[in-house]
Amino acid sequence: MQTDFEKALTQVGKKGFLDLDVPAGLDLVAEIARLKQEKNIVLLAHYYQESEIQEIADYIGDSLGLAQAAAKTDADMILFAGVHFMAETAKILNPTKKVLLPDLNAGCSLSDSCPPPIFKTFREAHPDHLVISYINCSAGIKALSDIICTSSNAQLIVDSLPKDQKIIFAPDKNLGAFISKQTGREMLLWNGACFVHEIFSRQRIAQLKIRHPNAPVIAHPECEEGVLQQADFIGSTTQMIKYTMDTPAQEFIVVTEPGILYSMQKESPHKMFISAPPDNTCACNNCPHMKLNTLEKVYLAMQYELPEVTIPQELMTSALQPLQRMLDLSKQFGLGG
Ligand code: 13P
Ligand code: SF4
């Protein structure tokens, strides 16, 4: 007869997550707290997670903060409430620890827009170029890169390289174009994008600006250039939150995934945050991948220690070096860590 664990393992293999019944009336928050303590699990969450997950996280941050938190954790296990490339990053930095992702289907359109075999050919066609890859990419792409960056350190990393160094920037063409403009350097851009950030409507943002003339527009650099031109501030999720805390304005038009509004509102309860509308009839810009994680899945993942993110050892070793370069440079720049 199969044990509960064996049944769970089979299910993860079929579905990518545990679709098991949770006893009615179970206090999930209390159970997750108990499991965290009993098993010494750290819960790392991105700002795009549902509010109830942000509420129980040990650390919430942008991609750089999350990578730094993963690099320095002394927990025995990591539960990553985010998407697959984030959990992979935590695993590369902690090859001997179990890294749990509540739903293995939590991918990323940007990461998917850069398949390693095609990128390898592209890279080989430009042997004199150094490859800077945005952290929103697979372990396979990280292993083909020289330095990893995030939206909070990309400009500093590009600026730190000799002026005559040719650069390939992958996979986000929008972040790449923005950094190119900021640094005045031409870079060869991979043609990838995040579909969540590409559907914001310039026209509807312009209408919002008329209705809220005192509200700064704050945008994530994954947005298209036309949208970024409308922004008063552009930065990573952590930088956007910090801006709303430090700026005297009382209302803000927020152009990124709306999960961030929970943390913004928590930091500045008396300010007003308006989510920028998308260019279609859908009412919101939720990232469907980020929103696959639920409290139930977090609880089940901790209980069964599944689904686990695994990466071949050789790939982990190759992907570590460019990631470590990013962490070392970020430390030099005084960016957390
Ligand atoms: P940051 O939180 O690093 O700004 O990244 C945003 C994002 O799109 C993550 O998928
Ligand atoms: Fe990927 Fe975009 Fe979702 Fe971030 S918001 S995880 S870049 S699809």
C-alpha cells in the first residue's frame, strides 16, 4: 500500500502541486507557523503574492532582496512564495537545502521568452559580447550568462563595466531599453517581455493622470517605453514602495502587478494607491503565475515537503558564478545584503 507521502509524490508528478483535502476548519496560519518552527523553514515571498501570504512571510522583497535573503538564511528549508525562477535562484544559492515551491506551474512569461538552446546559439554568434541577464530567467539562461542583474541593480552593473565592453542584455527588451537609455550605452537586446507589464494602457494612464493631477505615476521598468515616459518614478518593487513612503504625495498611480498595493498600503495606511489599468477589458493586471500560490498550497508544501525545486548539479554550479557576481557587486554598491 502507498504511504501518504508516496501518494503526494505521484500527485506532484502529475499536477505540479498537491491537490489534497485540507481538514475543514484547520487554522492554516497557525499550522504554517507550527511547521515553520518544527522544520526550521524560512518563508520568502515576493510582493506580488496574495496578501495573506505576504502577511505570514518571514521576508518579503524584490528579486534582489529575495536572492540576498536566500543567500544568507540559516534555515534548513526554504519555502518560496513566488515563481519558478525565484525558487531556482534560492536553490542555486543553497544547493544542499530543500527549496519548496507550492506550485511548480508558477512560471514566468519573461523567463519563457528565452529558451536556453536558442539563446546559446545567439550568444555564440557574438563571442566578443558579455552577457548580462535579468534574474527573471531560467537556470539554463543563468548558466549561459556572465552576470545576473535585477531591476534594482541593472544600471549600476552596466555602469561598472568598461565603456568599450560590448553587452548582450537578456531576456527583457523593455528593461534593457530603459537601462540603455539611462547609461547611454548601446546593448544587444534579447526580444523578451513580461506580458503582465506589457498590457498597461498609455491612454488609460493618461486619463487617470487628469483625474488625479497630484498623483505621481510610479512604474516598473518591465513596462514598455511609452508607459515609462509617463512615469515620475521608475524602479523595482522595493524601490517603488520606498518611493511611496519617502515622497510627501498622498496618492499614487501604480503601474505594476497589483499585489504590491498590499505592502504599499501597509507601509502608508493614510495614502491612496491607484492601480493602473490594462489595455483590455480585464479589470486587473494580476500575474497568473504569482497568483497560483495559496495558503492551502503553502501549508501542504510544508507538511509534505513537496513540490521541491531540483536542478542538475552541473547546471547549478555554472549558474552560481554569474549570480554570485551580482551579489558581490550589489554589496560593493551598498545595496542591502
Ligand atoms: P522586482 O520585484 O525585482 O522588481 O521584479 C518584479 C517582477 O516582475 C518579478 O517577477
Ligand atoms: Fe514573470 Fe511578469 Fe509574472 Fe514577474 S509579473 S513573474 S516577470 S510574468
